[in-house]
Amino acid sequence: MIQLGAKTPPNTSTQGKYNVVHPYANELLICYLDNVPISNNTWQIVNPLAKSLPIFFTQICPVIFLIRLFMLLLKPARQPRFMAELLTSILIGRSVLGLWSEASDALNPFEGAALVEVVANLGLTYYMFVVGLEMDLTPVWNSGKAAFYVALSGVVAPLLLGYFMVSLLTGSFKGDQEVPAEASTFWSIALTVTSFPDLARILSDLKLLHTDLGKLALTAAVMTDITSWALLVIAVSAINGQKKIFMILPTLAFIFVFWVVLRPFLRLVFRLTTSKTKEATFVEGRYSDMHVIFILAAVPLFGCLTDLCGSHSMIGAFLFGLIIPPGELGTKVMDKIEEYVVGIMLPPVFLTTGFRTNMGSMLTGYNPGLMCLAIIFNIFIKPVSTLLVSTFLGSSIRDSLALAVLMNTKGVLSIIILNEGRNLKGFDQQTFAAMIVSIFLMTGMVGPIVSLTYKSTRNAKRMLVRSLEKSRQDSELRLLLGVHSSTNVSSLLNILQISNAQRKSPVTVFAVHLVELTGRASAMLIFHDCRAPKTTLQGNNTNMTREKAEAEEIISAFESFERDNPAVSIQPLTAVSSYASMHEDMSNFALDKRVTLILLPFHKEPTADGGWKDDNLQHRQVNQNLLSSAPCSVGIFVDRGLNLSFAPQEESVSSSHHHHGLIMNNNVCRIGMLFIGGPDDREALAYAWRMAGCHQDHVTLTVVRFLHGQDIAELMPTESFSSGRDHSSGILTAMMESEREQQLDADYINEFRFRTMYDKSITFVEKQVNSAEQTMSAVVNDYNDFDLYVVGRGEGFASPLTAGLSDWSEYPELGVIGEALISSEFASQPSVLVVQQSPPLRTNESKKNRVFSDQAFVNHRNKDDDY
């Protein structure tokens, strides 16, 4: 304490009621007057927390409020939560609020710093436990060379060049205090970081989590984070052990015992204490709240053990999170604590960071030009090294640039490294502030640059052909199936069964189980490993929730179909997203996987009397959103009992009706295609043509083309072709567009008739009608004996042959013909597939930009529990 009237020590600055000794060094001495009651009693007269707790609550409440506010303000700029937290720490710390000494002394008094740092350390411990709980090491063990080289370049180059740059910078220091040698160590380690949690959230917000780019970036980020952690453990242990490298041995021994002995022991305990009854499992799940309480109580215990070994407590918590069994237990723990840890316990970390950051003193004692050069160097060293390596490995410049920027994502781990370096006197104020500025700029540029890069990429991909009409009949068919529940599986498998999968024209299916996002901060896309052992409802594996049981049922059905149909390849997935953004996830996935057609179930289910039940408005909204925004063709299937059955080929060789695994209960599946005209009808004809391509005796196709009768043949083209695609077009433009569409219809019909003239299973009929009433009368009376109708939606195309049918439309997503076929007036109650073609091409095909990938990323928290 500095007494009043005493001589002020040298290198001291006065800040309000505080005297700060060595204000720009790596160690500060804060002196102030305080009244402390003295008593001879055993217990203190005054509770030491009586003053600290009010100060702490006064400090933490504005921090939480500002973080939430900046999250809202920065969301349009595609900035992660970390940016809001870091910006709050800068504003409320000494860099901004510190300029107003009265406000700073009132809100951030030095007396409260000790309690804030204690709570911050506890928050860091639990936060690193959450990070370990989220992280999956599977991509590390199964990663390919691309992810390995990207991670390697992102560690080696910043580590070596960062060390050199800091040595050059500290060599120019002209202050009174000596710059600590440890600065270069923590500076370079901080540059190697790619924050896995923050990168995952950025990719999720940008809808890139499931893309090749996202999978590669996340896999490399996991490898980079593990390496950064190892470097931090070595640095902390060595410095705490007075730079004796052998002092890391206790920490290594703890990690070995932790992973080899304690990990299997805890898994055994969890398995023996789970619920054994099927009924209790369906209601509450396998794990109770006691499991969660036990785990949360053990977090600080393992943190203390690593602290005793000479390392930091957060390392033990991180390792404990890694060994928690994935699946239901990890999800249950995450649901209990994630929001509390991130929203309440983590803000004191940034409050402490703000105390230590003083940007006004960043250039004190240093060469300003060299300091600015060091900051620029920090920002670009890792992206440049990653860009060079990914380009060398064969990625396009655009994908390499996006990957390079993504790998520069910093997060809480980088702040942890900097604060640990400050705790160990490895940074002075100037270098610490310079690193904070560097991290702020690095992370701030990730979202906007990647968003702009991949927005243009997606626009380029949308120019590619995404329609069945433009595809060859013997080419690969790539389908994306949207499954809301297990009741949709049978109907979609029926469509797959007659989609004509052969070795020369295989069918690749991405079966996506669509699950509503509840209680999550970000959406997820989970790839299911077909080779992994399956959990069933028999034997000892009866412990699964209803949701998992339904997911298993859906996956098993598709995998069974794949085994029975060798020309069909199925990738089951689960998409967890809100209904408002579910169509965006599916559209982005369709773009990335070059899907030709998205198949969706109708949002209602039929009843035995021909009515409808279960009107799910959310499912309908997803269908409508995809119809308006999908980058490829979309089909909506209304299943009213399409009577197909399936059997493995080897069990049905003797059947005279067997072909490619197809067995018809009625010997033949009769498909009717009603052709009015327009791009949607041509797309529907292309799919129906493919269905009848080789089934011969088991599938018949009747194409009915409705032509204008003599009474309406003289109508103007502007009346026969709607301006729905361009309401502002003039009469001349409408006439030209109408003639173009009619010519395309005629050309495609002629090609179809020429190539199927000798196919006895395909019949072509032309029917002249003069009105919409005659069109529907012909369908009801003459063409009403089909098991499946394949029709175009007719979006943007109006014809006198259907005029007036849409005036009272209840289901516009089915089009006028599709809605008429499922109405109660149609007595036969057939199944209907309504097809809409993708938007017209804007330019010629452009060169594809594909990012390489070696291993699909699997979210740790949603893998099946398997001990």
C-alpha cells in the first residue's frame, strides 16, 4: 500500500484513487487505500464477500446485456457470438470505458478483479468441458491426406514464422522493462488456433456445415485444436516448472491414466447404472438426472488434478468432456448446462480480458510501423499457408480461399492462450493488446468473405443443368428424399422401386430424415455410417428414446432396400433444423451433391373413405418453400395406397413377374402421364419415361397428350401462355415465349415417340379438347384406371385446357391437374406424383468448383451410444 504523503515510486501512474506501478510491464502493482476492521476474534468481523459480490454483479450484468445486444447487431454481418463477446470486452475494459476514469472506477474497480478472475477460471473450466463434450475425434483417426496437410500447414507456418516475428518485434523495444522471452511462445501458439466450436457455428449459420468445404474445415480444425492444446500444455508445464521440460511428465502420466484406465471404467459405470426397462427408457431416456449431477460435480475435481500436476485446471475438464460417452448422455448433459455456461459463466472471462487490454498503450515503447506489420502478419500468415497447400492439393482458387479464411477462425481458445500467457508474465500490455486486435480482425473477416465467396459459387452451380429433361435416360439419377416420419418411408420406397435403377443407369439416393430443431443454438446435419452396428429394439438394446427408435426404423428400411437393389446407393442422413430454414438446408445440400430431383411426401395422409387426415402445416410450408427456391426439380408424392411389394432378388428368381427386385401384387403397375405442355410437364414425362424404361411386363406407361381443339385453336398466344413467369413482358415477348415453349414440347414429344415406338409397354395417345371441363371429363371417364399418375405442376404456365381450375385451388403446390386427381370427385383414388422443373438456365454451363473431401464429418453428440 502507498501511504498518503509518501514519495511516489518511479514508473508510477495515477488513475483516480489508484496508483499503478509499471503500467506497461508484464506485471502491474495496484495500490489503493482501504479500511480493514481489525479484531482479535477467531472470525473476521466483516464478510470478505460483502463488498466483492455487489461489485461482481454490477460488473457482470452490463457485460451479459452488451453481449446479447451486439449478437443482434452483428448477426446481419454474419459474425459469430465470439465477436460480440470480444467487442464487449474491448468496450467495457480499459481501452474505451477506461478513458472515462470516473465510470471505469465505478464499474470496474480494481478491488473486484480478484473475484472476477476466480469466477472466470471456473467458467473456463466448465467451458472447456463443454468443448470436449462437443468434439469428436473420429475425423482425426479417419482423416485423409487433404485434412492432414491443411492442418499441418496451419500449425507449422504460424508457429515458426510467428516466433520469428515476435522476436523481431521485441528486439526493437525501447522501454525500461525487459520484454519477456515467453511472449513469442504464447504469441505463436495463439496463431495456430482454429476454434472448432466457433467454426462449427459459422459453418452452420452459412449453411455450409454439410458441404465438402465444411467437412474438410471441421476435420482440419479438430486436428489443429488438439495440436494447439498439446503445445499449450507443454508451454504451461515447462514455464511452471521453471523451463524444465521434464516437468511435463506428471501431466502426461495423468493423461495416460485418464484415457486408458478411467475412460473405460466410467463407461462401464454408466452402462451398469442406465435404465433397464423399455417403458422408462421411452419416457425419460436411458440416463437420469443423477448421471448429469455426477458428471458436473466431477468437472472441477479433474480440473484440480491437472492443476496439481503443474498444468491448468481447464485441461482436466477438457479431457473429461472427451471421455463422456457420445449420444444420449452427451446430449443430455449439453442440454442442461450449455446455455448457462456460455451465457453466464463465460462472460467473466471476457471481462478479465477487457481489464488487461489497453489499446491506447499498444505502441508505447515499440516501433509503430513494426507493430502494424506484426498485426498484418498475424492476420495473413495462416490463410496464406492454407491457401498455398489447398491449391497444391488440387482445390480451386475459390474453394481454397474460402478454406483459408475459415481456418483463420479464432475463438475462446485463443483468448485462453493469451490470458494464460499474461498470467505467466509472458505478455506485456502492448503485445497483449496487439494480439487482441489481431484476433478481432481475423475472426471478423471470416463470415463476410466466405459468405460472398460461396454465394457466387452457388450462383454458378445454379447455372448447371438440374433437370431430368436435359439428362440422358441411361445416366445416373441423383435423388434427395425428405422424410418427416416413418409413415413416409413406404411411399418413397415405392417410387424408388420403379425408378429404373440399373448398373448402366444407377440411382443415388440421399434419404434425409427431417427433424425439427428444438432447444438448439445451431442446426446440424448427421451422416449415418451404414457399416456401424445398428441398435435394435430386441435383446439387450431396448434402451432408446422414441425419436431414436423412429430414426433407426427409417435408416434400417432404406438400408434393407439398398441391399435388395444393388443398382441403388443410399446415404441416410438426419437434418436437425427449424421448419423456417429447413428448405435452405435441403437446397444447399442438393446443390453440393448435384441432385437432380427432390422427392417430398404430401403433407396429408389419406383415409380409407377417400378423405384426408393429419394436416401438418409445417410440413406443407417446407414443401412450398422448396418449390419456390430449390435449385433442382421437385416432386411431391401423394400416396393413396400404391400397391407395390418388395423382395430380395435371390428369393424371387422363380417368380415370372420378378425384375430387378420388383414384384407387383397386381402383376403390373399402370402409370398414366397427362401432358398439357410446359417445362413441368416435360420434366414429369422424363421421369415417367425413366420409370417405364426397362420394366417391360411389370410397368406400363400411358402418355396422354391433350391438344387444343378446333374451337380454341385461333386463340392468341398471349392467352395460351401465361405471363406468370414475367408479368411485365409485352405481347410480342409473350408470343415468342409461347412459341418457344410449344416448340420445345413438340420436340420432346417427337423424341419420346421416336425412341419408344417399339416399346410395347408404352402407349402414346393424343386427345383434343376445347375447355378445362372437357379435359377433366376425359381424365375422369377415359383415363381413370391407373395406379400412379405422373403430372407436371404447371407453375407459370397457363393453358386454355386448364383455365379456371385454379380459381378455387386448395393445394396450389400440386397444380391444377394434380389437385383434381386427388379430389373426392375422382372415384379411383390413385396415387399422384407432381413434378416441377428447376428454374430455367440463365447462362451456359460453367466450370464446377468442387472442394475435395476425404471423410464425412459426424457430429459427436448425435452418434449412437455403443459401449
